[in-house]
Amino acid sequence: MDAAAVLRVAITGNLRSRQWRAGHRLPNRREWSETYGIGRSSVRRVLQDFKRHGLITQTVGGCTRVADKVRVMQPGDTLQFWGWQPGHPALAGRGAPVI
């Protein structure tokens, strides 16, 4: 699993477990980058995916927070969120990721 996917799993896990609740302030891009060993542009793309799905909010020059109304994703939603379809190489031999 690539580092960006590991970051997605970590964020999704924190949302699903409700460790991060509405309004929780997330680490900045530099912190994510250092923690997961990926470039800031990769972190930005991962966060954009979560923002596009309404799971986080971002303010220009501000911070990233968990959205006020977060719908807990189900495993099938996770596959669609990542753009994976049955037969995707990342799923080979593993079945659907459980988050």
C-alpha cells in the first residue's frame, strides 16, 4: 500500500472511530508529510478528496477541521471514495479494505 493510501486509511479510521469529532483540528500538511513520508502535494490531494466528500473543511491560510456533519462511510463507500472498483490491483487477494 502506498503512503498516500496509508494516510487515507489513517484519516478514515479516526473519523470512523469518532476519535476525531466535528470541529477537530487536523495536523497541517507539513506534519502529515513528515509522519507518512510523502510529499505535501500528495497530502494536499488526499485532503482534497476528503473535502470533496464533505468530510473535512479547509480555510485559506487557516486550518483543516473535521466537518460539522460527517456521514460515517461504509466499506463500499470507501472503495468508491478511493476510485477503486472490484478487481483493482490494490484489492488483489485481500478483499475489500476494512476501515
